[in-house]
Amino acid sequence: MDDTQVETILIVDDEPDIREVLAISLQDMGYRTVEAENAAQAFTVFQKEDPQIVVTDIKMPGGDGIELLRKIKHENPETEVVMITGHGDMNLAIRSLKYEATDFITKPINVDALEIALRRAREKIAMRRKLQDYTRSLEQLVKEKTELQDHLASLGLMIGSISHGMKGLLTSLDGGLYLVSSGLEKKDMNRVEQGCRAAGETAGRIRKMVLDILYYAKERTLNRRDVAATAFAEDVARVIRPGLDGYGIRFDCRFDKNAGTFSVDADYLHAALVNILENAADACLKDRGRPTHRIIFSMTARGDEIVFTIDDDGIGMDRDTCDRIFALFYSTKERKGTGLGLFIANRIVGQHGGTIAVSSKPGEGSAFTVSIPKTPPENGETGH
Ligand SMILES: Nc1ncnc2c1ncn2[C@@H]1O[C@H](COP(=O)(O)OP(=O)(O)OP(=O)(O)O)[C@@H](O)[C@H]1O
Ligand SMILES: [Mg+2]
């Protein structure tokens, strides 16, 4: 037997002697055989045994072989059917070929002719399998190509949106530098100071944007360490506080002093929380509905998790925005946003096996809850 894995052959003939001779020959060739003595019985056996090849007499009492051939081909077109014909059955034999019989052999059965017919049947089966494999790999290729195209398209979109953002940032950097140089010329230190502040802020935005892009372009595996949760939260707060103070936003930090440690990539998680806090600050600055604003940043240990919440009383979001905030490049800030911030935050938190939940109301503010398991989840940390 070859690698086509033909195992079972169904023999159909009303004469027991012929069935027996055929069964012995086929078993000698290494096949398993099952038998039936008429077309009706043959179809029942066919459905039960699912043979790859059927060898059937063309003329039998109570239903002819051609009818059986048609039924079998209808039920499973991949079955190969070899017809056994008597003298004078040539027309029937030719008809059977029309109905896609693999071959026909004449009675009395010659073992060589039988072997040749079976070889053809096996070749057809092997060919069909190859074709199926080929089609499958072709489908895979098409899928990969489509994914690559999507990736290229999003890369193109990203480069476009980054260039656009960069252009705006460079203009505001130029503005700051102009203030510095003209201030120096006029010996106006206020102006110099103002220019320095503007340039410094813009440099900060450029830095954040570049870091975001780097993260997006080159995802690395997490570098986990045991980190004290309170110290970590204080670190994040320290980065954010100066920006908020400058704009008169009250920053209320509530950290659980006994939260213990958690195993995280501190740099990455830091970046994720900063992105969420910066959005909270933006939301407060945009909101004209309140004279002053506050952001509450809290951290507590809850069961096996460290939970951070960032609660602002800024502009808030409607349902539609809420549903889209984690999408790549989704931003409502035009020149001032790339739409990478939450996409990346979500990916980082996902890599840690954690979740981000959001609740928000337009005009009232938003609350982001970030839950991080203290220890890495069992099934690795590729999920994102
Ligand atoms: N606290 C919030 N309050 C109101 N809207 C928010 C808040 N956080 C996020 N959003 C909305 O989600 C959008 C996506 O946020 P994301 O941080 O991904 O991008 P971005 O802030 O616009 O740009 P950047 O890439 O610079 O962060 C924002 O443009 C904003 O519309
Ligand atoms: Mg943002």
C-alpha cells in the first residue's frame, strides 16, 4: 500500500464466488474489504463503512450498478468507483464513465487489470489530496498577504498621522524658539522664560510621541521585576504632578501604603498609566463647564490584583467615543493627539494579563480602572 492511505474497499456483486475471489485478492494487496450482494445493501454498507474505493458489478438483480455509482458519487464525490462488466456491457461501461466511474474491468476478473484499476483509483485519491493541500496553502498565503497589506496600510496611515503631528509640534517649537531669540534681543526676560517653557513643553510632547511610536513599532516581551506598588504609584505621580500644577488642576493621590509588591515591567506600566493620566489632564483642560478641576489617582491592593483608578472631572465622553478609545489612531484632539496613547496602554496592560475598565459621562468626567494581577497569569503574557 502507498501513502494514499486507502484502507477499505467495498465489494459489490450478487455472486458469492466472485465476492470471495475479489476479497482474497484485495486482502492480499493489503486492503481491508467489506461486501454487499446488491445495490441497496451496498449503499447501507457504504454509509456505515465510508470506503475510499468501491468495486461493483455493473448488472445486479434489484437495482443496477450505475444507479449505485450515481448514488455513491452524490453522497461522497471523492469515492473512487471501479465497475465490473460482463461481455456485451460495453454501452453500460461507457455510461458509467460518464458518471465518473474511475475505470472498468471485465469478467472474468484478471488480477493485473484489477491492480491497474486500483492504482488509477489511488492516484486520483492522492492527486485530490495534493490539490486540497495546495488549495489550503494557497488560502493561507492569501490570508497572510491580506494581513501584510493591512499592516502596510496601517503603517502608511501611521506615518501620515505622525508626520502631520510632528509638523504641528515643530511649528510650536519654532514659536517657542522665536520667543527666546526675540526676548534675548530685546532683553525681555519674561519673553525668554515664556519661550523656554513653550519649547520645553513641546519637546516633552515630541519625546512622548517618539516613545509611543517606538513601542508601537517594536513590541518586546515584558521585563518583569518585583516592584513595590506604592513607590511605583508615587513615581508615576511625580512625573505627572508638575504639568497639572501649572494648569491649576488639583491632583489628589490616594495610595494604599500596604499594597505590597507586584511583578511587572515597571517602565511599560509606567508609560501606560502616564498615557491615561495625560488624557485626564487634557479632558480637564478642555472642559469649560467648571472653574477648577481635579484628578483623583488612587492605588489599592484588591485580592490578587493591584488596582489603579484615574478619575477626572473633565469633559467626559459619549458612548460612541467610549467604544472607540482603544482603537489605533483614534483621537478627537486633531493636531494635538496621535491616538496611540490608549492603544498602547491597553496593549501593555493586556500583556500584563490585566484589564482597563472605563466609565464616563459627557460633561461629568471619566474614570479609568486599571487592574493588574500581582503575579503573571499562568498562560504566559502574550495576550494583547
Ligand atoms: N479621560 C478622558 N476624558 C475624555 N476623553 C478621553 C479621555 N481619555 C481618552 N479620551 C478620548 O480617547 C481618545 C483616544 O485617546 P488616546 O490617548 O488613545 O489618544 P490621544 O490622547 O488623542 O492622542 P495621544 O496619542 O497623544 O495620546 C482621545 O482623543 C479622547 O477623545
Ligand atoms: Mg492620549
